Amino acid sequence: MSIGTVHVIGAGVAGLSAATTLATAGRAVIVYESAGHAGGRCRTFFDETLDRRIDNGNHLVLSGNESISAYLRDIDAADALTGPESADFPFFDVMGGQRWRIAIGDGRIPWWMFSTHNRPPGAGAIDLLKGVRLLRAGPNETVAGCLANSRAYTNFWEPLALAILNTAADEGAASLMGAVLRETVLRGGRACRPLIARSGLGDAFVDPALVMLGQRGVEVRFGARLRELVFEDSRVAALRFGDQEFPLAADDAVILAVPAWTAGALVPGLPVPEQHRTIVNGHFLLPEVRDGISFMGLIGGLSQWLFVRDDVASVTVSAADDVATEEADVIASRMWPEVARALGISSNAVPLYRIVKERRATFAQTPGQVARRPKAETAWQYLSVAGAWVSRGVPARLAGAVRSGRG
């Protein structure tokens, strides 16, 4: 039986990825979103305090992610990301003041590791090459379990794992880190170029998708919160939004692109990750536009990654459940000295800022929780799930959300 209309529940990045992929293939699609805007956590908004447009959170994309590249091409936003011409990653020790860079060569053979200019302080080439342990990690192994005895652990592997997994390295799944290395470092520097949204996440991933869907005649219904999936025999027979129930044709399909906890409540017997981690982002108004700096890894302090767009500096703290319990002014007072030192700003006075706490930003990417990721297909006919939390063999971040929607 051929598929009729596909009903995509959720207009976050996973739902938009699914809808645009289907629309490109000429399928009939309807998108439903409970909020008044699309994008979910991936969005850009105007902040009145800063008087600037800022992103809800910060995202660094590596050029080797083919799913994101294909998605951006589909929505005519291939030029929405920007970054250096080579795989160049600057780092700064906020306590010791030391700076270094990791520049990954374009070739597949990692000659770059044998240059002292391309390694973290105190680490040798062997310490970086120990990363191959992640490629053969078993399902129950952690990043720390594989690499904690490496001299590159504190200044490279640990912060990298924290950023990618949003989970501390001593509990983060090594297998997911191995998957990232296969798609990036093992393919050489051309697959490792760091990219950020040129003018905002919404401008890159959300707004162009909505335009494309509109051009294809796809309706996006905002303010439509799904209350129940009505099951009949082996399929979804109807969608219930509040007091309204919409019957589905026998050949209609449903893609449930909602948070894991929502999907678990809507679909009987669906296993989903149950533990989650918070991300805290801080946005600071700089005294002037800073050219030549787009991002930087921060070591030894609270903040882990620094992003600069024009006169706004944004920092990210991953696995930040404890930090999120603090008041915004306390968090800002801890973040700003690190930002100032990294950017060479002498003033210790905290400028205008905005703190954004993303609770349950990702599921806790531990071996036990990774084992609870379901496949896209469910036990119900023509019902599938999409989201960064769905099992696609990659970490649960922006790239995973996009990939989950592309089939």
C-alpha cells in the first residue's frame, strides 16, 4: 500500500527535517506544532535587555556532517553557515592564560598530530592517537574509561566529550564519541571544519525551511498540541488535539517528532531515555564589535565554548544541572571574567547579559540511556518517531535531530 498524507507532529529541527525531506520527494505533508513558532530549542529571538537578536543556545557544526549539508541544500540555505577555511580550533586556559590551537590537516593520514603546534600543552602525538580506542569501544564503555590515562585528556578529550555528549566524560558513552570521529577526524580536515550560523540558528535552520514548505504547499499548523494518538488495531486511526479529533485515512502516516518524554507518554510500550542533562548559555554585550573571532574552546573554568557574533559573546556550559540551580546574576558573574580574559578585555564589570537555562536539553548520553534509544520505526503501522533522542548512531545534538528526520 502506498503512503497517503504524512502527518508530522512537531516543528522542531527533527520535524522540519522530516517535512522538508518528504516535501522534496513530492509527498503530501501536514505539520503540527504546539508552540507559536517553529524550531524548538533551535531558534533565534530578540532580547530586549541586550537589544540584539541572539540564539537560544550555541551550536558548532562540523563540515563532515552530510545530513546537515543535505538539509541546508534542500531548504536553499547552503550558505547559512560560516567558518574558517581549514579545520582550526583555538583554545584558551582561563586560569593559566595559555593559548593553543589544534589544526587538523586535510589528508586522512594524521600528520598534524606530530607537530607540537597542533597539540594541547603537555600532550604528545601518542596521547591524541589513543583516541582510536573510542572507535572500538563497547556499548558499556565510557570516554574516561577509554582515555583518562592520556595526557591529552584534561585539555582535549574531556572537554570535547562534554561538548559533544552534554554528559561528563566519566559517564559519557564512548561509542557515540567514536561515531563522531569516524565521520570527521578519520576523514581528514575537510570533514572537520568548524561552522557556526552566519546570522543566527533561526536564519539558518528554521526560517528557510518554513519558506520552502510554504512554497511546496505544506501547511504548518501552530498552536496544535497533540493530546492523544487514537489507536485502532495496528495503526493510528486519529489525532486528538484538545477536544478535536482528526480521523486519519488507512494509508496516512504519522511521524512523531516530539521530545522523548512526550513520545513515551503518547506511544504505548515505546522505550525512551529517561534521564536528561541541562545546558546553560550566557550572552554578553561587548563594548564593540569583535572581528576575527568566531569561537574558542575554554579550558579550566566554568565556561567551555565561547562564540562571538558582532558585539555579542556567548558561552556554553554543558552538563550544567548544578549550575542551573544558581541565580542568573551569579552565573553571569562567574562567566564574565572568563569571557573577558579570553577576549583580552580589561573590565571586570559585568556588562548587559542574558542567561538561558535549557533544562532537559539532551538526554543523558550514558551507556545505559543510549541503550534506551528507540529505532525510528515503532510497533504500529505507519507510525515512526524522530528526534535527537532516536537511535541513529550519533550523539543527541542538532546534527542528530536533522539526521533523524531524513529517514
